[in-house]
Amino acid sequence: MDAPNTSADREPLSGLVERVTFHSPDTGFCVLRVKVRGHRDLVTVLGSAASIQPGEFIQASGRWDNHREHGLQFRTTFLKVLPPSSLDGIEKYLGSGMIKGIGPHFAKKLVMAFGEEVFNVIEHAPERLSTRDGIGPKRVERLVSGWADQKAIREIMVFLQSHGVGTSRAVRIYKTYGADAIPLVGENPYRLARDIKGIGFLTADRIAEKLGIEKTAMIRARAGISYTLTEAVSEGHCGLPLADLMPMAERLLEIPADILREALEQELHDKTVVADTIGEHACIFLSHLWSAEKVIAERLLALATGQPSWPTVDTAKAIPWVEQQLGVTLAASQRQAVERAVSSKEMVITGGPGVGKTTLVNAILRILVVKGASVLLAAPTGRAAKRLSETTGMEAKTIHRLLEVDPRHGGFKRNTDHPLDCDLLVIDETSMVDVPLMASLMQALPNSAALLTVGDVDQLPSVGPGQVLADIIESRAVPVARLTEIFRQAAESQIVTNAHRVNSGHMPHLEATRSDPSDFYFVEARDPEDGVSKILDIVKHRLPQRFGFDPVKDIQVLCPMNRGGLGARALNIELQKALNPPVDAVSVERFGFTYRVGDKVMQTDNDYDKDVFNGDVGYVRRIDPDAQELVIEFDGTSVEYQFGELDEVALAYAVSIHKGQGSEYPAVVIPMMMQHYIMLRRNLLYTGITRGRKLVVVVGQKQAVGMAVKGKTESRRWSKLAEWLA
């Protein structure tokens, strides 16, 4: 069939939505299969709708396009969605899964029972629903609640759409603000950028413009300053020099500097931000981060005073005893560290792989436990906590679980008023701990307790703001044991050898590692396409066949960045196709990913209600389209997600090196290509290599590896902690 000949993009089209082939909740873009009068076959319609379900009726205008691959399509310039009116449409609409608990089966029952009245019955006479077999009180309650939520969400969507936003963040807006969503957003649309994940300042700014808020309005100027600081926080800073902040805000907002100065004064007056200095630089901080750094400094300095709560240790006897217990001979540097640790209330242990950090920590713990000290162990991620438990033989928790998350009131149950009960707190992988989390830890630690922080300061700093471990070491306010000697057994590992070579600015051994056996390999890739092909082959076939690794559970692809053909996002799609291909089983598509039972996923936000945290890795165990639910298992615990909450997770066959921080994997595969040049830094490659416990495979170009080795560590983050401690 040839495309109809039209002179403008305003040809009308209307029909019943039979199937939603694709819908992006982020952009609203959709591909629909529509039953149109006069057309024998279903028509493919491309357009934009905030929310769209099978059974709904659309009115559109646009133009016909004969696509080379996909055939005839109707591209809309205008698309309006109307509630279904035919019985067939109503049944499709109710059975589409839009309302939790109602699938095709019950949709058919409802339409047979109530016909075109069904919407009216749900809304105004729900008691009539329970007169039908199989529709019990719980299902009625779920249906009524789901319908009310859907109606409220749609009202919010209409409001957002009318102000130029095509997005399905309505569910989150409704969950955050409830029935007050429209008045709250109308009063101050910039709160969306602060409160709602996925809505940034620019989106909020567009809504504000539609609402008639002037470009020079004070509410906009103040929001722009906060947004500029928040963007700096996403890059790891706790504040910004005033000389950087004001020009950045001026470029963003395109308003005169005098308005911005007044806005800053108001922000300072309301204590949203704080003015202070770092060295000779006048800086502006977000208040909560400035306060958090201050708390860390005050608590660390307070803890340093006095003697530990355990009895005095005679190290001349204790060290030979613990060497016998562990079956090791401690190096001179380790002996000195043990002597210092058992007599101090604070200490930092740092060093790279193979230098004996684990042995040292075990020695300290064995001695102090015998002395009757009560010890708590924690790490930032579940994997790191599990590894700490395995290496010490003692229970270790994630920091969030140690502090006992309080989902009802926010924050943690363990705090100044309800401190942790211990003589010694050991924190592993401290390089990952950001300023807000460290502040919470320090507030929960009693003055009588001692603190032992362990980590590799040369790894990437925390994803969140600050550089806690680096600042503590730099301040010299706390004793530091920096271990550098690589032990003989560890030196036999090419992973350890190459990690230290990279960290000292030397190329890793790439050619020599081809000899068998080895735990480090380099595989040349000509270009990104070749790289993708080789990574898929390595993960799916070569490593499982040669080393017996499970391709999903044991092997982790760690990428320098998320974007690009060899970024985590694209590789996840390819690895999912290879390792968990689509079959007849049910799947769900949300927020740019398709999820199937068996998929490896990672939590990307802290969710205190669900008790899952950023970086936790789990596996999809069940998908229920009727209930609009997906169940993910994290370390033996099943957690339910509504489909609208799936922007909290992402596929995790491949993750960024930043996200892999703090975790160790049996085998890691690291793409390293020139297309990653923006991110090629020494500490990035070093961190990636040190994540592999038994095997590391780098796939890419030697030039890219060389660039990473030569690339200096990221510039220092703007934080005040080191200064306060010093």
C-alpha cells in the first residue's frame, strides 16, 4: 500500500488502540497498533502520550510515512487519548494491567457483568462488584484503590501535559505529594527537581514558564542556585567556590548577576546554603553537607581523646600469640600497626591488594576479642559486608543495617540518643563511604568506643559527596598504617602485580599474561563492535568453558562509563539477549529496560521502606502482570516492586566501575576503548582491576589502557573535612 499523498502534517486519524508495542515512560514516545475504520490491517501509529493503554481511543493528526524497514506508519504531530467507549475497548483497557489485580480474565468478567456501566460501578457503586463470583472483598478493595490512584495520576498527567511535559513520573509525583500534587506543583514547580527522581531543573523550569513564572522571578533564581550546587554534589563536591558558583548559575538561568546575588542572600538567610571557606576560597555549601562534614570532624576529634575501653595489651606477648593463631609471620609494618591499633581509639589502615590489610585486621580483632572487647563490623555494600564476614569469621553488616534504617521517620534508629553498643567499630571499604553516611555513623558511635577504618585510598572516591577516607588521611589527625609491601604469595598473582603497576603509573603486563596459567588477560579489540562481540563470547562461552564460571552469577562486566556502544547500558541489552533470551515467559518493559525472570539487576537508589540499598544486586524471580508486580531476590530475601517503581533498579550484567566499587567478583571483564577517553583515569582502571578475585580480562585497545594509566586521578573534590580535622 502506498502512503496517502498529503500536503501537510495535519491529516486526521482516529481509532481503537489494540496493542501498545512500545511506550517510553521517560519521554512519552509510543508505538501503537491501532484499529482504524477503512483499514483492513492494524495501523502503526507513532506519537507521544504520557500514559496509554490498550482499549483506549485516540484522535490524532499527522502524516503517513513509508519506512524502509517497518513499512507504512502514521507519525503524529498531535495525539489525544480518550477513555474507551466500546465493550471491546473497555475490556482491553481494564485487562491491560493498568490496575493492580485486574488482568484479562477479570476484565472479561467485569464487562460481561456490567457492560458499559463498569467504570461508573467501580467509582460510585463498588459494593455491586462483590456480587459476582470470584470477585471477593480484597479484589474489590484493590480495584477501587487502583482506579482512584489511576484517576488521580491521570489528572496529574493532564496537568503536566498541558504544561509541556510528556512523562510518566506522575506515579512518583502522586506518591510523594498525594492529592495535593497539583496545588503544590502549581505553587512551586521547582520542588519537582528537588523531590522527584527523573525530573531535573530544566523540566521544572519549562513547567514554571508555562505557569507564567517570570524568568527573573526570585523563586527561579533561588532554585537555580540550589540546582547548580546539587549538580556539583553529583560530581562529588560538598560545595563550590563562589567564583565558580555564580557564573555557572548565571549561564544556566540567563538572568542578571544582581538578581542572583539577592537570591543567594535569601538562600543564606533561610539557611538552605552556608557560606564558608576552603583554604583561601570563599565557598557556598548545601547546608546539610556542611553540617555533616562538621559532625564528622567534631566526632572524630572527640573520639581521639582518652584510652580504649579494653584492658591494656602486652604486645610483646600478644603478637607472637596471634601469629601462632593465624599461622602467619607479621611484617614489621604490620607489627607496628597492631601495636598502635590496640592502644588507640582511632586508626586508619590503607593499602592496595596483596599488602596484608586482611591479615592485619584479623590480628587486631583476635587480640581484642580475647581481651573481652565487643566488636561490630560493617561495610558500605552487601557484597563487601559478606566478604568481611568470610575473612574475619565474625558477623558483618552493611552500614545501613548496622544503623537500623527507620523508614517511618526517615534516617536511622541508631543515633546520638540510641548509640551502637560496642567497644570497637570496624568499617571496611571506607573509600566508598560518603559524607552523609559517615556523619550518621559518627553520631551513632558512643564516646567510649574506638574506630578502625580500613580501605584503599587510591581507589575511586565515593559515588556520593565528599572524600572521607582521603580527607582523614590527609589531615594527619588520626594514626594511619599505610601498607605497601606486597607479600610473596600475592605477588604471584598478575591481578595484584598489574594493579600495583597501574597505581604507580606503569603499564600492566599485557603480552606476558598470555602464558598459562594466569589470572589476568588482555584481549585486543579493533573497534567497539569487535569489543562487544568478544565480550559476549568471553562471558557466555570462553570463561564458563575454561574456568567453570557461571556467566550470570560469577562474571561481572565493569565499564568505564554507562553511555556508548561499550557502555554499561548497551552491553546490558546485549548480555541479556545472550544470557537470558526472550522466550514465551512474561516480561515487563519500564524505564528503558525489559525485565524477565532470571535477570540480574542492581538497586540504584536507597529504598528504606524495602530495606534495599544502592548497589545491592539481586535476581528477578517472578513477574505478575495482573498485580503489576515484580519480585526480586536479594541475598535470599524477596522484595516486591510495583512496575512504576522499576526506575529504582537496572539490569546488572554490566555495571559501571563506580557501581562495582566495594564489591569483589570471581571474574571481571573490563572494556577499555578509546571511546571511553573522557573517563580514562588511573584510579578508574586500578579500581576495576582490584574488583576481580580470581580472574580479570581487559578487552579493548592498548592505547586506551595507556591513556588510563597516564591519566591523573580526578581533581580534588571541594570538601572542608580535612581542614576542620587539621
